[in-house]
Amino acid sequence: MESKPVINEFSGIAAKGLRNRYIGSLSAADAGERVSVCGWVARVREHGEHLVFVDVRDYSGIVQVVAHSSVDLRSEYVVQVAGLVSERPEGTVNPDLATGEIELTDTEITVLSAAEPPPFAIQDRVEVDEAMRLKFRYLDLRRDKMQHHLRMRARINSAIRASMERQGFTEIETPLLWTPTPEGAREFVVPSRLHQGSTYVLPQSPQIAKQLLMVAGFDRYYQIARCLRDEDLRADRQFEFTQLDLEASFVTQRDIMDFISDAVIAASRAAGISATGEVGEISWKDAMDRFGTDKPDMRFGNELIDVSAVFSNTSVRALSAPCLKALVAPNPSSLTRSKLDDLVDRAKGLGAKGLLWLRAVAGSEGLQFESPVSKFFTADESKSLMDVTKVSEGDVVLIVGDAWEKACHVLGQIRLELGRSQGDPDEFRFVWVVDFPLFEGVDEQGRLISAHHPFTMPNEEDFSKLESDPLSVRSQSYDLVLNGWELGSGSIRIHRADIQSKVFASLGITEEEAGNRFGFLLDAFKYGAPPHGGFAFGIDRLAALLVGEDNIREVIAFPKTQSGADVMTGAPKEIDTRIWDLLGLSVKAPKKYLA
RNA sequence: GGACCUGUGGUGCAGCUUGGAGUGCACGUCGGCCUGUCAAGCCGAAGGUCGCGGGUUCAAAUCCCGUCAGGUCCGCCA
């Protein structure tokens, strides 16, 4: 994508010291003025010793500097150039350059710092291996694209802060050295020197701290917070990430959703995206039914269709399943036999027993299905399948039969795979996913598992089912999704001891266990806890999507590789035995040296 | 823990299917020429542990096994 420089409004006056202008601010209107700029040599074009062009770059732009004697300048030298802004001679204007109407003449060039040839060209158009980019991140970041992305991210942050402040939120910092909680994601452990054998952990989120702030009476708290999770990395996941974290008291779910919607729309505007429209809304059940995922990409259709009823009396074994989901594939002509076989493998890889495909072709008696299984269909089944899927000639229908959630999930993944190219990269479809189940299932010991966390308030209409039918209880929790990426989630919290006890009981958490794990929070709730709820969304993800990237590394200055290494610093590194001693720890032989 | 893709002068790539001398392209670097270029142009030169280790073979960048690094995904993760 094209990256335009993000020039802060005050650029023009901010230039001081060794320069009085930013390069991108120069234009024909400045002709005749002597200016001083600083930057890096982007390119030297020497036409003999009497005419040399030097392109000098700062983050805001590039300008052509003219010299009439040989210069000892190479790429990436850091220079200060004093010169006269001059309109270019007739016929030499460069329309591809923002400063293409002018050049600096009568110049005095000072080398502030010489530079070795860089290991790769500092140009957007040069693709560089990821490991190389990360090893020389300071050079990678010098490129226009990365300059643009990080400066845009700063603007997004700023817009989010402004939105929060406008809505009456107070920014409060919470500890990085937190207490271990035997919950969910793996925590980064920080051994204590003063309390040997004990540790702090780095927070996975400020969840508990912000609820305590509610008890404390800070009724609208927010923080742009670093969070850390020791889980395997992905394109949208780093160990460290940044969230807009907020919590508010005396509010409903709707209030929280409005606060957040305001912030993300403001962030989008800051990123130059105006056409976001309203934030949509869909229930979790609908999202699963129609898109096969709780984070639907709603930029394109091809929704899943329930065809269970069509084959309720089928003799085909593959179709005898609790739930049958169908998808009319986009671009059916591209689905060759081998592509279809790949899809079958993909479906199996996702845990499905199989994937049936049927192609609608013109036959002697109108449209008919062509497929390895279609001959086992009754005429009624064929007809009814055509009706419900609304196929026309050439279409391919894909069917997965399984338990409801599995069938939805598998076909939802296939939908994404086939439809991804249909999503308009310039469209931003924010959507709230609401009415999540309170429990996502049961563990090996038959205990219910929290879908969000154990303080999530059940939907009031479902209170009565907590004991009788807990899996059908909906929670007051909500996710924000953008173009198929989960940006974040939140919930209204339980602030009443009686409801909390019931939920703990459902989760198989005893009073004693609850006390051990969350004692200080439960204690706090005894002293007057306001009804409260909150939300947190990933700014890395939001920023990546808003600048058109599909990997959050592109909006993080110094990210880790997928194996969690920093190839620039070499972290993580083994440390000296003395440091372990100081912490009262010893280390077994590193795993890689064990047989 | 698992699946797949990638690794070849400083950079990006081709070569690998079907083994035959480190072969090729573009950029960069170094030297020379060049007074209006802007991814300047022209001429010339230097630059290689084909990620690493092992195997097969008369012969391996190429085939096989292992391993390391980077990436995408599953598991994991809100």
C-alpha cells in the first residue's frame, strides 16, 4: 500500500537547532528562501564534477540538492544542507516527487555522520527477508513505510486517548510486577531477589487491578497498557502487546460498547479512514451459524446455510450428522477436482470427518448435482437442497456434517479460505459479537469452563438456568471484531457475592480455592463494590488493520520472531550463574543440550 | 508438540522437477567517463562455506536423512 508521510501539524515550527524546515514542508511557495534541512542521503546522481544531484531524505519527504562540485557523499550519510529553495529549470520538474517543483541550490552541505553501505536498501520497494529486517531493525524502521506505520500508530493512540478523556475517563497506571494467578494463559515469571523462591509475574492484562479501581471509586478508568502472555506467537500475536484497557462503574453493556465504539471510530478517523459507518452487531449464535466463527469477516457474504432438514431421512452415512452446514463456494470455476480434494483434506485437518462437494450442472431435466455422492440423493433431497442453497449452474456446494459447533467451525474456515480475496481491503467492518455463552464446555473432570473469566456476569434472563442448564446461559460479554480479527473483548462483571458464589459453584471452584486465588478481590467486593464492566482491545491489531497490514510486527518497533527471539539483541540469552545465585535459583542444563 | 513454505556473492531472485566445472538476471559496492538527472546513463572490476552436518553417487546447490534460522498455520492463546 502507498504510505504517505504522517506530518504532524506542528512540523513546520517544530524544526529547530540544526535545521529550520522539514523537507516535506518545502514547496514552490518557498522559492527564494534560504533554508536549512537535515536528513539522510537517499541517492547521489553524479554527472561529472560540475553537476551532482543529491536526494536528501527526512521522514517527511525527499528533496533534490544540487551541487556544482564533486561531493564525497554516499547513501545514508547524515547531512545538514543549507541552500536556496529554487524553482527547477523548465522541463526538469519531477511530478512524482512531492517537492518535485523545487530543488536546493547554492548549497552548503555538512556531513554530520558518515555511513557504511547499509546491508539492504532503505527503500519501500525493496523486499527484504524478515530475519534481515529484524536484525537491522533500526534501518528497516528508517524506511518510509515503517515511518508511516509507527507515526500513524502514534496518531491512533492519541485519538484513543482523546476519545477516552472526552468521555470522562481517567488514565491510571497499574503494576507490571503482579501476583501469580493459576489462571489461563502462561505468565512470564519474574523471580524476586528479596524474597528468594517467590516470584512476581508480568500481567496478562490489568484485569483484577482495574476492578479494584472500580471499588476504589475511579468510576471511569482507562489505560493504554502493555500486556504479556507467554504463549506461542502468530501473525496477530506477540508476547508483549498493547491494549486499550478500560473499566467503568454504574454502566450497562450498552454503555461500554458505546465508549469503545467511539474510540475505535476516532482511531479510524485519525488513520484517515472515514467510511467505517456504524459498528454492527451480531449474536454469537448468529455469527457461528452464518459465518462459522465468533470473529466474522463481514466484508463478504457466502454465508453458511443449515441444510440439516434437507437430509433428515438420508441413507447417506456421511450426511447422518446432528448438523449439516452448506456453503455455496465463490469462484466455483476455479474449483478443480484437485482443489476440491485439497479442501477435503483441509476439512479433515480441521477435525471434520469429511467434506462433501456437489457441482450444479445442467442436465436433461434441468439443474442437477454432479458429485460422488449425489446418486444416493432422492429427487426430493436434490430439489430441496437446490432450493435452500439457491444454486445456479456451475455453482459448487460444500457440505460438512458434524456436531453443530464443529460443522460451523470447519465450514467457516473454508469460507474464509475461499472468500478471503473477496474482502475489500479498504473496507472496515467493525462488529460487536454479543450474547456469548457463559460457559464454553466442560473439562475432563466434568467441570464447566468459563468462556471469558469467572467474574463475567450472566445474562439476567438466564439466571434461573445457572443450575438447571448452565451451558445455555448467556453472559453479558461482548467481543469487538474487525474484518475477521478479534480486536478485544469485555464483560459486565459480577459484583454481588451471591451470584459469584453460584458461578464459582458451577465452575467447581470451592470457597477455599476462590479465597486462595482471588481473595483480595473478593475481600474488596465486601466493602461496597459498584456494578461495573469493561473492555480491552488490542491496539497492535487495530493499528495493523487500519494501515493495511496483516501482521502486527509491521506496527511494532521492535517485535520478536515467531520463536520468541529478538534477532537484533540476541534475547533471550543465557545469563551468568552469579545472577541465578543472586536470585536464589539454579538452572538445569538447557533443553537443547539434553539428549 | 505437529504440518507446510523459504534459505544460492552485500540485497532480491532464477537454477533444484530430470545430479555433470559456482552458471545466470536485477540492485548494491569499488574504479573510470559523463553539465539536468531523479530507480540517471555508459564502460570496467571485485565479491560465493549454494544455512549447517551426515548419507547416496564416479560426481550433489540439485536426491535422501538430520539439524538450525525465518515465515504461515494447527495445538496453545481473549
